[in-house]
Amino acid sequence: MQRVNLTFSFEDDYRVSEAFKSLRSNIEFCGSDIKTVAVTSCTPNEGKSSCAMEMAKAFAKAGNKTLLLDCDLRKSVLVGRYKTGGVRKGLTHALIGKAPMAEVVYSTNVSNLFLIFSGPVPPNPSELLGGEEFSALLQKLRGVFDYIILDAPPLGSVIDAAVVGTKCDGTVLVIESNAISYRFAQTVKDQLDKAGSRILGVVLNKVDMSGKGTYGGYGRYYGKYYGKYYGHYGDYGRYGSRGNQLISEEDALRGVTRQSTSRIILDDDIIGLEDAVSGEIIDDGEDFNI
């Protein structure tokens, strides 16, 4: 089995960890039957893939054997964002019968976390995701993994996410703050309802935490208070860097970067998140039997 060595661009902040622990717990409280979760958004660039990765990591760190399945067959970002080098086989190869499961599942340096990348862009992604081959594959994976997180395409752009959602136990919708209108979000929700997908909750992403809202002040206070105990704030320049731009301690706490701060709303909880990942592929020589 090939191995994907994930390298994170900054050390995990305790707020990131706590945010996704809460999200994980809320999903678990939705019922013991929730094992496959699709993650979608209204439009591209709302942070859907970052949320899917962090969600999968949270389940894996809790001791669950977790698979992150890249179902964005049209324009995947996981390959370019989370690893270095080429992926030999992906989901497309498995669906068209060109590769067995053992060749498309990648282990990672995160304990209990596995990945299946999307593979080459097919001419008929909706048909592949809606076909019997995908259903059979997902059923087979259910017997191997405790949780499966599916990174689906934006539903406001293509119908693929609704197709994937019907085959999953539930769907989480990622919405960018101050970018998506209520009417547009309602249209996407209605589409999921019509498809018969169970909506577990909403992630409100890219929230400006610098204001005097109900959470911003507490975020700054607890960031300073707990930082000395959790030990993740020794080097703000490195923590808050983006490209060649360094972000000050004050800006890092206020969530000045566009992708760095979010609110997760699931069963009336509001929490925050941050993420940026890259990595490389190595071959560990292990066999994967399904």
C-alpha cells in the first residue's frame, strides 16, 4: 500500500482541535448509525475540503479507523493541497474496474487515517457516482472502516453532491460567511431534501472574528489564557504566516487570514477552526486487504 505523508504548515492550535472534537461529538450524537458523512458547499472555495480533512482527522485521532474519500471527480483540490508527487490510482480507476481497492487506498502518517483520491477526471462523473459500482464500493468500505468522510463537489455548481448524499448516512453543508445569500443556501438545502439526503448540520466558514460579537471577545480572552497551558503560541510569526507574509500576534488571534477562522454550527453549537496542509507520497510496502 502507498503511504501519503501529510505535513501541516503550522502546529495544531488548541482551538482547531477543540472545534473539530465538538463537531465529531455532535455527529456521533446524531446516532450510532451515522458512519458515512458527505461534506458539500454551495460554491467552490468555501473551505469544504479543509473541513472534510479536519473532520476525518478528528475521528481518526479518537481511535476510529477513518477514510477520507475524495468524490470531487471534476475538480479535486486534495491532490494538490495535501501531498507532493503523483497519485498512481484513484476513485475513478476503481469505479471503472481498472484498479482493485488495495491500489487506491493510501495510508497516512496520521494514525487511523486513510485516503482515496479522486483520480483522473472522467467524462461522466455524475453517472459514475450514481452507479451501482459506487454503491457496491461504499458498502464494501463500510465493512472495513469505522467512519467514511466523503468530500463531495459544491452542490450549487453541479448535482454530484446530491447523488453522493443519497448514498450516505448524512450530509454536512459548509457555507462561507457573508458570501452566500440566505436564498441560495435555502435552494441548496432544498435540493438535498428533494434528493432524500439527511442534513446533519451546517459549518459557517471564514467568519470575521475581529468584531465585538458574542464569540470574538471570548476567543481572544481564552486564546491568551489557555495558550500558556497548551503551548501552541510560542512563535506567532510562524503560526500566522501565509506565503511570504507574516501576521502579527494580534492579527492571528483576531483571525485576520481569510481561511483561518470559522464557526461550526451543528445542533446549535458555535466553535472555530483553522487549516492548511501539504504532504508527500512514499511507499511503505504494506499490503491492504479488503
